[in-house]
Amino acid sequence: MRFSPSRWMAFSGQNPWRLGYSNQFFSTSKEEPGLDDFTSYLDSLKNFEKSGVPKGAGTDSDDGFDLSRMRRLMELLGNPQSKFQAVHIAGTKGKGSTAAFLSNILRTEGYSVGCYTSPHLVTIRERMSIGKLGELVSADVLNSHFRRIKQKLDEAIQLENGYLSHFEVLTAIAFSLFAQENVDIAIIEAGLGGARDATNILCSSGLVASVITTIGEEHLMALGGSLESIAMAKAGIIKHGRPLVLGGPFLPHIECILRHKASSMYAPVVSASDSGIRTTIKSLGIFDGRHCQLCDMAIRVEKDFQLFIELYDMKMRMLGSHQLQNAATATCAALCLRNQGFRISDGSIRLGLENTYLLGRSQCISCAEAEQLGLPGATILLDGAHTKESAKALVETLRMTFPKARLAIVVAMASDKDHLAFAREFLLDKQVEAVFLTEADIAGGKYRTTPAPLLRDYWIQAAEELGISTLHDGMAEYQELFNNISGSTEREREGIITLVADKSFEVSMRAAYEFPRRKRGNQSNVVVVTGSLHIVSSVLARLHD
């Protein structure tokens, strides 16, 4: 029997996975002792990560972000951004991974690196790493530095009539800290856009290279309402005479926009999607107890630059073809630095790429961690994908990493995302068997979270548009199937995706864990937690308690 998506009716019964289950095994993250004053200070400022970015904020409109305000703040702090060399990274997706790859390459070579990224998952200290080992800034160092410059920050906030934002002040603190610690080089990830982003106070004299990873439609209205306006915003980080590394691949007219801006700034360009760059994923396996992909990378660029490297049989912990592309982008940036006199060996590039690992990016948690979550024996993958492009990349990674597995997806998303486009990428994947729509605090608040029933309705709509049958908890047949799930045949369920909405994240995780066993009497193959870095943070917070 097939269940048509249109044959649904309100079902008021209790969620079967709630029966007999009340343990709350997830918790929100807690900042470590010693940073209460620091986090309280930042929380008193306007935070667009919590409130949502307003329309036109990253454009040249009168209501846009004000870079001159940031310049005045940095002048009060003695312009610390002029005291270190930097690589500036912008892009819709891949910024954090590219920054991590490049930072690790430089650290492996022995450089003291300051890396500034966003957002964080468990602790705000994740946004700043300093030194040769890639360690997060300690709570003591961060708090001590904050207290040292707090008077200047207070003065700046007063001069700006309270308009300085959370991200502006945090960026100023990070840059000031990098200068104090005398880093050899800083890798700086832009927050939103580029041209008017607080990080764009970096000037050409201190910039070693600019990097633009990808151009997509995230934060569309905040950056002018079109893909072209987004490209122009990202191109704002290009500086006069400084090399530009393009990740990509880009749509041809978008790449033309970026290259035209670079040409006007006399900035030489190298593309990680150039025909002279070849990357291959040869196989996947478990090396030293970790999931890895065995990769080759060959770069030969002769126009504007003389870049050459061949790396074979790399064991990359960052999974997926998109991560290999990010690795190629970081490698091109490293080779540009080498052309400018930085000592960077091929061996350091290899080890830097192989040892890079980020929380919440195709992260397979261990058996012990699954046990800690109360889900013994489960295979759980965490990925903060929240756009159409990142969902597509995650689906491809899952197909490659778990080609025979049946997937149970746990999804929570912010209210400003393209839910339909995100859902379509997963619904088209034949491995997905059930989707559990839930809720997670977005940047510490609930009001930006999409309610679970509404999120389910988006998935139903996406399925109807694709002609895919669903069985969901708004249908009478849903409860009938649950009550007699062991008696229904695989043929009857073939091609039907189960959708379940519950605002409780812990109930949804338990449901995803139990679902395949209820159907087939065996252990769940793979539970995938995705839709937002904040839902991933909910899992990681419990593991770090």
C-alpha cells in the first residue's frame, strides 16, 4: 500500500517515541568559569547572530554596516590590525574549513598563527586560536586581555552612542590579541559579505592574500538581493596589488565580477578551479581509527603565478569533494605565500591538510560518545549544513562514506533559511528513510528557530513537488504503521519517506535511533544531525559536559 502525501488528516495521539522516555540527555552549552564578565559584556551589545541580519545590512545603503565605526574603534586601540600580516577569507561556504586548512599548513611549518573564525559551537574561545599548536585562546588570556582594553572599549561604545555590535567588538578584541601575542600571520574569516564586514579594516599593506571560496544565496537580502550583489560584497575584500585566490567553481558571470574587481585593483588572480589543478578522491577508509578519504592533488599554475605541487595518497579527515576543493583553495593560498617569501614546504602542506579537523563538519562521533548520549551502538554523523549547496555536499559525502546505509536525518533550522531547497536535496537521496524535524536554540535564542511542525510542512511540500510519497505524523496511517510496523513489508514501504515533527531534540534523536530497529529489528545504520551548526552544538555541548 502506498500512502499519498495528499491523504493526510490531523492526528492528536501521543508521539510514540515519547512513551516511557523522559531523560533529557542534551543540554545547552555553558561558558567556562572566568569568562562571565567577558561574555556578559558582549551579550549587552547588539548581536545579529541572535537577532538575524537585517535587510541591506551588508550593502552600501544608509542602513548598512558602518565600517567607519570600526575604524574609529581600532584607532582607539592603536590600530592593532596593522601590526601583523594577514590572509582574509570571504565566501558563502567553505570559509571556516579553508581557514583551518591554511592555518594548519602554516603551523606545521612552525609559524605562530592567529586564526579568527565564526561562529562557535561550544565555547566562544573557538573563534580565536593562537600560536604554533593551534590551541584555542585560554580563558585566562582572553579575560586578561579583555580587562586590559575594556576602558578603551567602553570609550568607543560611548562615542558611537551604543551602536557598536557584538561582532565588531569581538573582532577588535581578536585583532588586538593577535597583535599583543605577536603572531607571525593571522588568518581572518569574514563574518558577512566582505566590503562592509568588520574584518575588512585590514589594509593592503598588511594583507598577504585575499581568498573568496564560493558565492551562494545565503543572506541574500542582507547583501543586496541578488547573486551579483553578493559577489560584489564578497569582492570588497580584494586589496590593491595583493593576490586573490578563488575557490569555486563559480558561475561564469559571477567569476567575471570577481575577476573584474581584481583587475581594477591590479590584484593577480589564481583559481583553485583552474584546469591546471586536479583533485581526486580515490577511496574512503578508516585509518588510525578515523574515517578518512584517500586523495590526490596536483597543482600546476603558470599564469600570473608559478605554483606547483603534487600530493598523492593524502589521508584527509575532512570528508567530501567540497572539502577537497577547500583544501585545494587553501593550498593555492599557501603557494601564493611561498611565492612571497614564506617558508612553506610541500611536506608541511601535506601534513597540514591531513591533520585538519573541524567539529560539526561531516564529524563521525565515536562509539564511546554515542554511549555518552544514551544511544549505544549508534553511528552518528554531525554536519552543520544549512543551505541548498551544503545539503547537496553532505548528501554526496554520505553516499560516498556510507554507500549501503539507510539514513535517519534529524533536522533543525533557523527561520531565515531556504527550507524547501534544503529538503529537496535530501528527499532525492534514495538512502534517506526517515526525517525527524525538531528545534534547537539559534545563537542562544528560540525565536529564530523554525517550529518543528512548520519545518515538517516544508518537507511535505517539497516531497509533493518532487512526486515523492511521505508518511508523516499528521496522517492516520502513520499511527497504524507504527502499531503494526513489524508486519508491513519492505515492498509496501519502498520509496516512502517518514517525516516526524517534535520540538524536543532529545526525543527526535531517540526516534531516529529507534526507527530502523522498529522496522527491521536491527540497529540503526546512520543517524545524521544537520540543518544548523546550532543543532550540532546541542550534541557537542552534551559531550563536553
